[in-house]
Amino acid sequence: MGSVLLVTHQHRDEAARLAVDAIEWLTEAGHKVALPEEDAVLLGRPDLAVKAIAPGRVDLAVSIGGDGTMLRTVDLVALAGVPVLGVNVGQLGYLVEVEPPEFRRAVECFFEGDHRIEERMMLHVSVEGGPSGAALNEAVLEKTSIGHTVRLRVSIDGEPFTYTADGFIIATPTGSTAYALSARAPILAPNHRALLLTPVAPHMLFDRSFVLEPDTEVRIEVASYRPARLFLDGRELAVLEEGMAVRCTALDQPARLVTFAPRNFLGILKSKFGLNDR
């Protein structure tokens, strides 16, 4: 028997119902169940709350929600090397693996060893003299003032570029189908390893993305009096004032996603984005 962390969408009743039901059948099957603190409050199970996930403490993390819940789950457990299984109770569900009717059997298959682990590159992002974090999709620096741009001094392995734009995205291949997609960046196969750099609505002639080696170090400094907010997978990490900078490169530890068959990347892309043949 094993230990399972359940992470639940905070605003979907179906996700909460699935989680409550899963607590019951996982416990009956002899598994130990844990919940992040905010999920324990949501589900009325403070006895199952845990503050942090240390390596070796959890065998499987289950995300019950959509892609946003998957990103939150990966953020909670990736550094501990815990594999993540996604159950789709969201809208797009690009990252999730199974639908609710398949949930119980998927967990059983995992503990029977009948599964695969797909590793996805992550980013390590640190504010100089400030906080740091990891991201599966992207790090984004964006303007704070409506109607104004932000000036950013971007250094790629020491080579300087300056952008005046609404923001700047540093994405993984997984994140190439997230925010970067809306900024017209190229789509990368998710198992690839690369850094994808894309300006958001740049006020300049050069508006192309860079696809770089994963060991490239990217430094971005706020070069004007207008500050910029730094987000990791949609979570705000810091506000950078003039002269402050952030550094980004590939994280040594990948995210580990549970699958049960080889993923057809192009098939998933066609299905999720309405590109099937008519």
C-alpha cells in the first residue's frame, strides 16, 4: 500500500465530490491519504492536512481539476520527485491523463506498476537577492500599468537585448501551448528540452521568439522606472522595480507525469484545439 496526496480544484463541486469519495476508497484499500492545507479546509478534513512534501513521504500525487490544478500539484511535489496523475475536472485538460470514470482504476494501475512516467522539463527562476521558485509552463514578467509598456534588458548567456513590451515569457516546451501560444510563439514537442523566449506585444520591429538550449542562462532586468510583476505558472512571485533582475534556466529536477500509454502529442494537440479533420 502507498501514500497518496490529493490536490483539488478549489471552485468545482465535482472535484470536491471526487476527492471526498477518493479519500474513502483509498483508505479502505489501505492507502494513506494526505491533503494540502487549503484542500483539507475545503473538504473538512483537517486531520489529513500536510504543510510540505518531503522526498519519500508520498508515492503519488493526484490532481483533481484541470490544467491549473495540475500546475499547482506539480509545484507542490516536483522537487520531491513525486509522480503526478491528472484527473480531468476542468475545461481544456491539456495536461491531465484520465477522466473521472477512470480515476479509481488508474490509481490501481499505478500501484500495480502498470504505468509510464513521462518527464517534463521545468524552469528554475530566482530574483536576485529575493525569492525563487520553479515552473512547469512558464515564467512571465509583465507590466503593472494599464496603457504603458515596460522596458526590459534581457541577457542571454551574457548577450544583451533590450525590449519595450507588455511583457516577456520564458517557457518550457510544455508551456509552448500555454501563454506563449497566445503570443504566437512556436509549439514545441513536450518531451523536448529547450527554453522558449517570447516578447508580449513588443513595441519594436523585432518580435520573434528564441528557442535556446536548456542550459542557457537568461537574465532579465527592469530597465525603466515602471515596475514589472513576475509570475510562475500564474502564481505571483515578486514585483521587480527598476534595476532588479531575475535569472532563469532549466531545473535539474523534471516534473514526473503518470501516463498509461505513449502520448500522441499531435493527436492531443488536434483534439484540444479543435484541429481535427472535417
